[in-house]
Amino acid sequence: MTEKKALSAGLLALGAAGLAVSLIMDFSGSENTIRGPLLVIGAILALVGLYCIPTKKYHRSIINFIFLFPLLFAFGVTVIIPLLLGIGYSFTDWNGVVIKNVVGISNYTTMFRDPSFIWSVLLTFLFVIFNMILVNLIGFALALLCTAQMRGIGFFRASYFLPNLIGGIVLGYIWQFVFNNVLVQITAKTIGLQNSILATTGTAFWAIIAVYIWQYAGYIMLIYVTGLTTIPGDVLEASRIDGAKGIETLFKIKIPMIASTITICTFLTLTSAFKQFDVNMALTNGTGSVADFMGSYLTNGTQMLALNIYNTAISKNSYALGQAKAVLFFVILACVSILQVRISNSREVEM
Amino acid sequence: MKKKVLALLMASLMAASLTACGGSASGGGTAASEDSAGDTAAAAGEETAPAQEASGDSIRLVNGKIEVDSQLKKLAEMYEQETGVHVEIESLGGGVDIQGTLKGYYQAGNMPDIFVNGGASDFSNWEGMLEDMSGEAWASDTDAAYVDPTYGTIGFPYTVEAVGLAYNKDILAKAEIDPATLTGPDEIKAAFEKLDSMKADLGLDAVVGYCAEATNLYWSTGNHLFANYLDGGLDRDDTTYIDMLNDGGKLDTDRLGKFADFVGLLNQYSDPALLVSGTYDQQILNFASGKYAFVTQGSWIGATMTNDDADAYASAGNFEVGMIPYAFDTSVDTILTNSPSWWGVFSDGNTAAAKAFLQWCSEDEAQQVLVEEAGFISPFTSCKYVASDPFAQAIVDWQSAGKTSAWHWLSMREGLAQNYTGQVFADYAAGSLDRDGFVSAMQQVTQACYAN
């Protein structure tokens, strides 16, 4: 017993010392390459020491902690710490390199007084609503087609899903080429329109929606296909015997049976449409004008929230203001996520 | 027991892999020996190390002019052969936000030793982090270096560029128009009309290749064309209009109005297929093919015309080119010339090797490549080479006539062109704004930009 105690105490002490030395080396700006391995070895020793503590009472909680540690650590380093740092930056005049002053909430007041930002927020909500409806409708329609009994169905499923495998930036540039170089050739010959549809705000907005649906509907289709194939065959057979036709089966049997899938897909499209960035950036980079919005002439007609944050920070070099906008973005997305969890939980109880 | 051995093995493997990564990552940072060689006198005055000893040393340069990427790589190869110092050239450009990328590098601890800066606002990002190079031999050989009042000579100039209305000499000669007479908006308008009526005879698609597309070409309109409003016709040290702009985004209505009339002229006579939805490549290719008499790009297109578009340019007869001022008023009688950007040395990097490389770049051997192959107009007085670039002669002529202005658009608020004015030029081109609408929209958006 005492032997084990000594072992665990020794391991813990060694581990702590290793951690401390490596952290001190890092913060004091040492370039010595041993600090990385030392940190890892220290952490492992400390965990082994923790495991060896001779106790019956707390052994289970120690094991729980050791198993949870990697996840908690990764979550803390990649999510919690950046989030707190980001909130901190939003109260300063950080320019991406140094902080000169702490400015309080002035970034937040600037942000809400800026018509172009409010436009971006409203545009994003509009985009989300259109997409939530259209992507789900088209995805569901494709899923119905792809669960029909016909030859070569696997080929159709794969080809509808394929656009989702192409990255958004590449996709955006491909479609920019299509709109600016191909479609213009056609419209110039037929209706004499030399300007691409990306040149005006209204049409460019629809272009973004179309490209986004093209990219995302296949993915949603795949989830609906999975939902539709889980409907028990005997239920469908029973309804057929009772004389239900195609439309009746669809609305009275299929849709109620995949209600939970519909919820999942709705929220998937909701959150991903909110975070829309790459297609928006590659296709128009937020250009487009609005003649009069809240008394100003806007030049960011198709700029959605995520892109607005990016441009504020990167191209306008206002990192702190961009960070403040990102905090608002986080709040909106957090609300949506909580709502999603609530709704899917209550559904599960009902079923 | 077996399990414990396995676990120990895994742990040591992990540690070993970490050591390996750490070792290679720190390679750039630890090398800081003095490594100038050959006739490159060590600027700091310390002893010169032989080339062999310096081998394995390396520096990294972030270049903002992607069009001369291959020439710079050749330069790096020459330097490595001569001194053993490896120079890695990383070229960014063509709409990439270079400062944003550099900030990412800074956050990731991956800063290059030499990187490009476009002007006062770029340099202010790196306040106190750039080496003062006023002691270097090249600094006394040029007047185009970037000198900061507090931190000294922190920018190495590598070329001079010019912004003017570029023209095809052959076509103007065929149309019997003397470019020297195009000194005001009326004369230019008359010339445009004449050329427009002769389009079929001259093989022209349009009189002017002017593109106001806002997504990818905002810099052409919002920075370069707008630069003529800021500086056209002014003395090199005259900062009247940029000072006004930086004072809360004010624009001179009278001057802007005349400028708007001129832009309207460009809109009217430009190629409609290019005007709103065109691309840079298309614009340069068509000019190089002799389909436009004028093009609204600066001297940098010479490199594209003689490299990427060499075939089209040759079949159009390798015509001579020239530049006239964007004479939106008779008082505007200058083209704009400036060093477009400078190379700065990051003080936490491999500074000695970086400085030695820059010094070598200003000397004979490197200047020959930079001038004759990259087509740079040398900012160094000791340079004896003349670029074969089509625009080199035009720039030299305007410089020797003393008819050049500096450009100050680099001091504008960051993002003004990309997020605000580029779109207004596009709207004017597309016809959704008229001349007065353009003037008032310009005033409104610049104020909005400066208000944030």
C-alpha cells in the first residue's frame, strides 16, 4: 500500500514538474525543442500517477476523468479558450497584431449603427428562410424519386450527391464562370443582355440561392432516403390494401413516419445556411448595390453575415469590430442550436 | 505486462513524433549567422562567412506580384548558387488579401523574413517589427525607399510603376491621332468619336478596354482609376485630395464631377462585353491583340502582354504602346508613377541573411534579371539596364519631362475600394447610376467607410 502510494506520489510529482518546466520554457520564449515532448511526457506521467492513487472510494471518478480528459482538453483548447479570447478581443481595438486600448462596448454600438451590417443580418435571415424551404422541398422530392423502383437508381443518387463533395470555393468559381462567361454569351445573343446576373443585387442573390441548393440538396436527399427506407414495409402494404393512393400514402403515411427526419433536416439546413460563407465569397464576394437602405447607398448587396465578419476583419482591417460581430453571430447560432435540441428532445418523448 | 509495454511504446512513439515536428519547424528560426558572400559587402561590417559554411541557411520572401513569380525564383536560384543561402519565394496576388494572409502567418508563428507592404496603412500593422535598413548600401542609391519618420528606412523598393491611359501607338497612327494633342476631356472625346467611327477599318472591338466589374476588378477602378482623382496633375508632394479624403471621407464635388464626366466617357466607349462582367485576362488579351485602342490599366500589363499573351501580341505586330494622362480636366497633365509596394524585413526573422539578399538584389547581377526579365523599372540610380518592357520607354519619357505625380491611394482607408467604391464604379458602368448619382453615391459610401 505504502509502496503504491509512493509510486503514485512520485509519478504525480514528476509529471507536474515536467508540465511546469515545459510551460515555463514556452512562456519565457525558449526555442528549445524539448519543451513539446516534455509537456506530453509530463501529462502522461501525471495521468498514470492519478490512475495509481490507491483509493477505492474515488477510483471510479478518477477513471471517468481520465477517459474524459482528452475530449475535455481538445474542447477547451479549440472551443472554450478561443471563445473567451474572442469575447475579450471584442472590447478592445485589436488590429490582428497588437492591442492598443480597451474600448468598452463601442465596437457593439458601431456595429448596430451601421446600415450595411444590418442589411447583412436581414439578408442572412432571408437567405436562411428561402433555403430552409427550398432545399428541403427539393431534397425531399429527389429522395422520393430516388426511392422509386427503377433501374440505375444508384447512379442517380450518386450524381445528386456529387456536388456536395466539391468544396464551396471551387464550386463558387465554377458557377461564377458559368454565370459570367457562359450565360452572358447566351443572353447577349437572345435578349441582348451583356451583363451577367451577378452584376445586380436581386438576381445575384437568387444565383447564390440556386448554387447553394445545387450543392446542398443532394446531401439532404441522402438523409431523406435513409428516412424513407426505414418506413416498415408492412405499414405501406396495409395502407395499400386499405386503398390508399400514391398521394394519400405520401401525406398520411410517409411524411408522418419520417417527422423526426424532417426536423433534423430542417435544422441542418438552418444552421448551414446561417454559416454560408464560401459560395458567397467566391461567387460575388458580397458585391451588389442597394440604392436606399436606411438612408444610405449600400455597396454590400449580397454580403451575408459570415462574409461581412470576414471582410470587416480582413479587408477593412478592423479585427476587433469583426470580432464583436462574430460574438453576435455566435449568440444567434447558439439560440438556434438550443431551440433545435429542445424540439428534437420533445419529439423523442412523444414517439 | 504486455499491455503496459504496448502503452509505453505508444507513448514514446508520440513523443518522438512531436520531437521530429518541433525540430523541423524551428530550423528557420535558429539559423541567424552572418552569411553575405562574394562581393556583397556585409552591411553590418562584420566578418563575411564563406559560402560553404552558410549552406543550409534559408530565408523566405512573400512577394505580392504574382506576375513576376518565375523571375524571382530564378533570382533566388542564382543567389543560392552564389552564396549557398536558400531563398524561398512565396507569391501571393491576383486579388488575394496579402496583409490578411500575413496576419494569419503572424498568428501561426510562421512569419516570412521578407514580405511585401503596400503603403502607410500596411506598414502601420507591423509597427516596430520591421528592421531599419538606412545603413544599407542600397539606401543611398535610391529615393524611392519607404522611410518612416519613427522607424527609419523600412521598405526596400524594387520597381516603379505607372498609371495612365495606355494606348496602342499603331492604331492611333493609322487613325491619324497624335497622342500629344490629347490633353483635355474635349480632345479625348473627339479622338474617341473618331476612333469609334473607324472601328471596322482599324479592326477594333471597341475604342476603350475599360472594365468595372466589382467582384474581382475592384482594384482597377476603386484604386487605380480613382487615384487620378486623388493625384492627377498634382505635384509629387501635393496631398490635397488624399488629406481631404482621410479627413472623414470628404471628396471635392467639383473635381469629382469632372472625373465622373470622364468615367462616363469611358463607360460610353468601352467594350460592352467587357464593361460590367469582364475579366482582367480578357481585358489584357484583347488589348494585346489590338482590339482596343486604349486600355485602363497601368504599366504592369506589359509583363503579361510579353509573356502570357505573347502570341496574340506578336500576331498584332508587337505594336508600340504609350500613355496619356487621364485628362478629365485640362490641368491634369501628368501620369502617376510610384513604387507600388516595398519589401520589409521582419525583425524576428533571419535579418542578417535577409538584408544581405536585399543588398544583392540592388546590385548589378540581380538588377539585370529584375529589369530585363521581370520588366521592372529600376528605382536605383546606379542601374544601367533599360527594361525591354513595352511601357518602359513611356515611363522614362514622362519622368524626364517632369510630368509625373505620386500616387496616394495606398494611404486610403483599408477596404475602401473592395467594399465600397468598386461597386459604385460598377453601378455607373451598368447604368443604374447616372453622372450625378455616381457623384453623390461616391460621397456617401466614402463617408460610410470612414465612419466605421
